Amino acid sequence: MNSHRQPMGWSRVERALAQTLHTQPRTTKAHGATIERCEAPDVEVEVVR
């Protein structure tokens, strides 16, 4: 993780992401990377690992 590149409030976003993925997992494989998309009421985050 590059903590210095993360915006303020990243912890809240990460929690929302984890919670939404836990209840409604949307995972797709693309170009050998796992893309997890989260659509929360107040945030839309796309995480590429």
C-alpha cells in the first residue's frame, strides 16, 4: 500500500468497500488482475490489486 498516496478518510472508504464486498461481492478477472468494484450510497471505489 502506498499510504502517502491515499486521500484523507481512506479508512472509511476502505471499511465501506469491505462491508459492501462482504454482502454483495462483485469480482471480475481482467488482464490477470482482480478488480473489485464497490457501489456504496456515498462512494464508488474501484480497487485494482
